[in-house]
Amino acid sequence: MKRTEHDSLGPVDVPAEALYGAQTQRAVDNFKISERHLQPAFIHALAQIKTACAKTNAELGLLDTEHAKAIAAAAKRIIDGEFYDQFPVDVFQTGSGTSTNMNMNEVLSHLVERDSGLKLHPNDHINMSQSSNDVIPTALHLSVLNELHLTLLPALRHLDDRIRRKASTLHEVVKTGRTHLMDAMPLTMEQELTGWHHQLAASIARLDQTTSRLTQLAQGGTAVGTGINAPVAFARLFCRQLSAQVGMTLTPAESFFTALSNQDTALELSAAMRTAATTLIKIADDLRWMNSGPLAGIGEIELQALQPGSSIMPGKVNPVIPEAVLMTCMQVCGNDTTVALSAQRSNFQLNVMLPVIAYNLLDSLSLLANAATALADKAIDTFTVRQEHIEQALSRNPILVTALNRVIGYEKAAALAKQAYAEGRPIIDVVEQETELSREELEQMLDPHLLTRPGG
């Protein structure tokens, strides 16, 4: 069943049960590209913006109070999770996101008429004092702010907490360090995990630092940054309304020309997420190597067995969580490339890649949050240490001779390390045989526990 809707280009047939209208249907017909849609987080933020705009217009005397309340009531239903199936526009659409903005305007118009009997025009009433060119950048900032603070940052802090807790239990575990994947001087596993903690904490700080720019909104700049068709006070009052609604302090952009014409802040957030992904890659990859074996690999830890690892090799168990995290982080890095290239399409007064920037940012926020949680709960929290295997490798590590450089010299130490390798003997036995140092002295000087302390 169809019904006929009209817009400035003429009549359009729309599914009879659809809440959207002509412009949305044109977008559905025109952009049959990916079947990817802007995420619920974006639609949620867009409905919040429409609520704040309606209340601001009423406060300025531009919109009847009853109309504003009807718009806010309809928008609340969307905010509460209803009607997401009424937003069918493909991500790959007009670069300003006008189709998505009009999709929201049309849905709200129909909801208001259905719920209250009021006839409000999608452009004249719902979109009053607005343009897609300031609404969509504002929705981009608001949606990623919501997801950053509600999902990603809490997930990363949860991972950091689990790393610190695990590290605190490992201060007595001394292991062989590795550089270039080759045996190096010893360190404690606590020291190793402390390195992960500080790296992750820096990534969290970088992400948090984007907040001050994400809270600056484009709303009020309308079409090109001059604020055409929006009262001078609109931006300030809008931010006050939206801040009260979402529980964050939001402000008008310092320059609407900047806020509309580029997406550098989105790019900054994307780059910070790529850095966080790189941090997770480092941790996940270290866990894979440390878990490798269990007989012919490094075998320092044992990750929790979560599922059979092979369809042909019985008993094989693989590091599935680190591998899943690695793949997730590769996708985040790919998303960042898309955002970086899209941010470069900021021609004159408007960036024209807004939907794909928003989609990829929200995708990365969700992916990283889920990956961090999985890594924390199903890898960091649950791995066990193979103490005997660690001690066996450590006791035969010729690189411990580094501690004797000041006593016997670098060249003599190198020769003894090579001899220990060649003969397959513990370095302490070789040094005792080839120097005048006593066993007691060597046990003190080559004690791996002492060598993990500052200054050796």
C-alpha cells in the first residue's frame, strides 16, 4: 500500500505505514548503495537537538508553545528508542546529511499530527531556525560525545583497572625481557603490565582531551556560518536548553564558519581512537606471544580456554580474545583512514562527508569499547602464570651477563654469552669457569630479582 506525499519537486509515492515523507523516500530511492544506516546513537542525538531547537524557538517567541511541546513529546519517543526503523536513509547520501535531517523532520511532523492532531511542516516548524549544515555537525558532536563518555571511556578505564589489579599480583614473577623478539634483560611481570597501564592511561587522556572541542556546537550557524534565519540569541539559548537536557555543558562554537567548514575535531577524535587501538594492539599481541606454545612457544602465561581452537587438531586452544581484539583494532584504524580522507573534503563553507564521518566515528567508539571490555574480562582478568616455564628460561638466559659489563668488560661478557649459547649451559656456570669471580659473587650479581631494580 502506498500514499502520495509532496515536496518542492512534486509528488512521491511513500509506503502507507511510513512515518517519513517525500524527501526521505527520494533519498531511499536515490541512495541504494550499502544498506548501512546512521546508528541509533546518531538518531538519538538528532532527536535531542530537535527538542532543544523547538524549546528555543518557543522561548524566542517564534514557535507556539503548544507546537514546541508537541515536537518535544514526539522527539522523546524517538529518544526513548521507538521508531528507529523509520530512518532508512543510507549512510552514503548527500554529504551534508540533509536527507537524514529531513528524515527526522518528516517523522516528527507525522508523529505530531498522529499524536496531537497538529499539522506542523517539516521545514517551517520542525526545522525552524535550522539548516542541515548546522544540525548534522551538531548531531555528530553530540552523538560521539554521548558514546565517548557513556561507553568508550568507561570501557577503557575498566580495562586499565583490570591491568593494574593483575599487575599488583605479579611483582614476584621475574621473567626474561624481550627486545626485537629476542632474549633481553629480566623484568617483573608487574613492571611489564605497568607499562601497559601507563600507555593505556595516556590514550584515555588523549580521548578525554577532545571533549573541550566536541562540546562546541555548530548549531546557530545555519547555512554558511552567518546565522541566516536564526536569531542572534538562538545559539546561546539552544546550548542552554540542550545542556540541561543531556547533562553536559555545551557551548556555541567560537566560529560558526569553522564549525561548518571543517571536521578537524572529528579527525582529532578519530586519531585519538586510532592511538587507543594501537595501545590495545600492543597489549593483545603481547598476550598472544606470552601465551604461545604451550610447548614450543614462549609459554609464560596461559589464557583461559574459551572454545576449541581447531576443526581438525583435537585439544588445540587458541588465543581467541586477543585475535578478536586485533581484528577490531584493524577496523578502527581503517575507519580512521576514512575519517581522515573525509575531513579533507572541507570545501569552502561546508564539509561534505558528514554522514560517513559520523558513521565511522560511532562505529569505532562501539568497537573499541566492546574490545576493551572483552580484553579486560576474558584475557587480563583470567590468565594464569606458568611460573616453572618462566624460571627455566630465565635461568639459562646468557644475556644476564650484561650485569657484569662493569666488572669484566663488554667484549669478555659477549664472548661468555656466546659460549653459554653454544654449549647450552647456564651463564653463571660459564662465568664461574672462565673468570676469577666466585659462585657467591655471581649469585649476587646475576640474581634476576636484583637485576629488575633500578640501577641493577
